[in-house]
Amino acid sequence: MESIALSTQLSDHTDTYVEPPNAIEAATSSSESQQPTSDNSNSKTIDPNAIILAQTLTDPAIGWRIHNCKISKKTVTQELPMLFLYHYDSLDDSVKQAHPLTPVLLAQFNTSMTAEAAAKLIGITSDLVASPWHVKVIGSLVVFSEILQLAVRLHWTNTGKSTQQLYTQSAEEAVTAAFKDWQFFGRIDVLYKNDKQTLVSIDERAEDNEQLVAIEARSDYQFLPATHALVVIAKLEADKAELPWFETAILERLE
């Protein structure tokens, strides 16, 4: 079988997950057991042998592998400003008692500032105001199956906010803490080269004519519609504990 062309750049951080001996049988039986049932007579007819993207991608019986896991944006700093209320809330109770909230301080609660500026406003030395680490890491990876001739490019991050604030002793500890609850997000691209079996994506919440998307066998990546990407991400997030190769690849890349 022709090897799937996944990317022009390979990563040094590649999951070593090995294809099980019965990968072909697992892939076939999995796709056959994933057929949806619907009473909606307006729904499109689905090939009984079709591969359903979200369900197949989260099937641990298929020998999924990871490559090209990379970071596209990384922010780890203590220099970013944040709302005064967060600075004040981080103070030791004894400092709060010595410097209770006044109308002047309350008026600044939603003002963004540095820890040094907050200390000056309160009237204390800057060493009494803890400076959290601001962490935001965005990356991507490709998960693929040689048996299915299917590759999917996903994006991941530690937070959907501009940054995640963590009070730790070091930057390394902050990044580790930030990725205890990482998540998939954003667009999804699909590369499918198997012209012998239909690949589809299903969004049962969509309008009848948008519930089913057939993904053609092509030599380049195809963008999955946004609503269908959300379905795949929701399934990945729900089953993430049973899919350890994703976290393994991401944590290795962060080291």
C-alpha cells in the first residue's frame, strides 16, 4: 500500500505507538460498527462501509501515530499586566488587613497594570505582590493511520484565554501546571488517500443538507467545515483519557 504523504517537515518528537498486528481487522470492524441510525428521511444515505471521522479518530483499537507535533506560539512571562483585582486578591491576608480596600482601590479593580504598579497603588513594596507566570502555548500535530491512509491535522493549547496565570516558583513549573488541562481547538485539516472506502463527517445538530460531509480521497489536505470540526473536537475531548498518544507527544514537545 502506498505510504501516506503526511507533511513536508517531520518532528523530532514522534510517538512510538506501534500498529497492532490486527490493525486491518480493527479498522474494518470499527468502521462497520460506527454506522449511525436516523429516523430522518431527509438525511443523506451513508455507505454502510464508510469511515466516520470523529468515531474512527477516537478508536484506540486503530494504530494511530503522531508526527510533526510543533509549537507555533509560546508565551511564558511574568511581565504582562493584569487586572488590579487579581493582584490584590493574591496578597497575603496579613497584607490585606494592613491595607484594606478603599474607594480609591475599588475604583481601580478592573484596571490592568503590572505587579509593581499595583504595589505602588496599594502603598506596599513590590516584593509583597506575587507576579504570576503568564502562559499561552499554541501548537499543532498530525495524527495518522497507514492502514486507513488517513491523516488529520489538529491544533492544541493550554487555554482559550489570552494567557493562563499561574503562581509557581519557575517557568518550567508554570508550563507543567498549565498543561494539566490542555485542549484541542480551532480548524481541522484532513488528508485522505484511500479511494477504496468512503470517509464522512457527521454533525447531527446541523441542518439536513449539512449533516453529512463526504471527504474525497485527494493528495492534499482538505479543510473540515467549522461545525464538523467542533463535533470532532468534542469527541476528542470526551475520549482524551483513552487516547494517551496525544498528550505524550505534546508534553514531549514542551520539554
